[in-house]
Amino acid sequence: MEFCAEHVRQAADGSHLIDPLLDVVHIGEKWFDIKKVGQNVSSLTGKDDVLTAESPVYYAQSKRHLIKVMFLSAVACPVGD
């Protein structure tokens, strides 16, 4: 609520003006597990990411050994100079 209140200004005629937020970048992050406990995962190796016979298979028996990946996203309005 405080963030929104900082971007509202009083106009000369008494009305309110809202800042268009063209200079703000919104960043979000989310953590994902590559797989769940008890699932087999085959990785794509070789030419053109084709599953080959010697592709390694990963298996985790414990939650402590899961591989985590962070997905980071940023959203902003395009501004021309």
C-alpha cells in the first residue's frame, strides 16, 4: 500500500495523477525442483538433444539430494530514447 501511495501526486486542479512507472523494473524469482523423490530422469545428451542409449539416468531417494533451479524473470515497459 505504501508503494502505491508514493506514486500518486496531487495535480494543480486538485485531482490525483498516477505515475506511469516507466522507470520501474519488476523482478520475480521462483525455485523449482528438477524432479520429485522417487522419479527417474533421463538427460538429453548427444547430437541435437536426442536421447541416446548411454544417457545417464538420475534417481534420488532423499529430498536432500534434489537439484534445485531458480527461474528469474524481469518485466519492464520499453522506453525509447
